[in-house]
Amino acid sequence: MRYDFVEAHRGRWPVRLMCRILAVSPGGYYGWRGRPESERTRRREALAVAIKAVHVEVKARYGSPRIHAELVARGHACGVKTVARLMREHGIAAKTRRKFRCTTDSNHDRPVAENVLDRRFEPVAADRAWAADITYIATAEGWLYLAVVEDLYSRRIVGWSMGPRIDSRLVVDALEMALAGRSPGEGLVAHSDRGSQYASDHYQRLLSDHGIVCSMSRRGNCWDNAPMESFFASLRKELTRGEIFATRGQARASLFEYIEVFFNRVRRHSSLGYRSPAEYERAG
């Protein structure tokens, strides 16, 4: 590893100076440099190339555990610690998350529902429990709001809606998309926060018309809707961190690609044994 360091930095500092500091001989370095690469070194370099390829493909959205899972799925025999070490050595890192502003307006006089879901985030089948929430995306034209509905069984985003206003129409459109695509039976639990959009007559009437049980988080308790917090954290870290889109249309296109192409069909979820939602649902 000391010779590796000298080789990597010989264009920046004198070889003899680095050898003296690292307590190795210049002759040993030049002898090492003249030897053919070992099989272990070739394997590590090939694995580093594969790591970089995955990192680029997923647009820097994966850390070492997910990159390791992807490599194993592609037939690379490696350990997660080796992957993490190579990522550090090559300066490969996932995007980091940032703070966000709250979009929940719970200061209203509309009726609110009990927390029926009660943090039971792992239903035994699809379309038994859905979670819903709203976030925002910055654009040069102003905020673009995103409402989503997630099936807690597979973590798949089954409904979504975008718009410049944070109103009941936004959440109703997301729920209508989910209902059209999934056709759940009666008894489905739909969980959300206590925001005015979810407490509105517009949204509540749609739930009632389809026999859906309404569930709401306790006031100020983000853990009651933890899966949604997790999804938005991933969205911010993997797509919108430090990004201000030029137009709402540009943001819409990026969000569509992230949700429908990447998150639902490609992204490996740790809670699903590092499978994508689509793969998890196919496996049953």
C-alpha cells in the first residue's frame, strides 16, 4: 500500500522524499514498479471499475451496501467491507441528504382520524396499507409540490401528483391514480398526516366512496408516517439535493424518471432484502 501511495503521487512529490517519509527504500519502490501486477491487484482494480460503473448508472444515489448488493446481483464475488474500502480509496460516495421545510398544515378545524395504522408498516400483502404525504421541489418558476401514495407492502409508489399549489386536488389526484392502477378491495387502510389536504371533504369523500379506512398520525409525530419520511429523504438525497430546476416542467420530468423508472423498478431497498419494489411484488 505504501508503494501504491508513492506511485499515485509521484507526479506531485519527489519519489525519494515520499520513500523517506513512508520508511521504504527507493530501490524497493522501483523494483515493485517493475514487477507485473498480482492477481489480487487486478481483481481489486476490476472491482473498482465495476463500482464506478454502478455509481454512474444510479447517478450517485447508492452507498456501499446498495452498490455491494448490485455487484453481487451482477455476479461479482465481493464483501461489503471491500466495496466500502474501495469507494473510500477512489473518492466514490453517495449524495448526502439535506434539511427540508415542513408542508403539513394541521392548524385547521376539520375532523381528524385515529391512528389506525399504529406504525404497522409491514402488511402481509399488497394493497392492505398505503401511506401518503406531500413534499416540495424548488424551481426557478417557484415551488412544485409532489403528493405520493406508497404501498407499504412493497414500498412501491402507486400514486403521485404534481402541481404548483398545495391543495386537496393535489392529494386527491395522487389517490385516484393509485386506485386506478391497483384496484384494492375494501378494508384498505390509507395513512397520512393531519394536514388540511387530507382532512378535506374532497379527500375524505374519495376514501369513503371506495371503502378505505382513514388513518392519521398523531400531532407532530413524524415517526407515525416513517415510510413516507424515508421516501422523501431518499428523494432529496438522490435527486434534488442542491438542485434548483429551471422550470416546473423540468422538475416534473426528473421526478417521473426517479419514481417510475428508478425507485419503483431499479432501486434496491434495504427493507426488501435489497430488491426493488417491482421485483419484490413479482416474487410475491
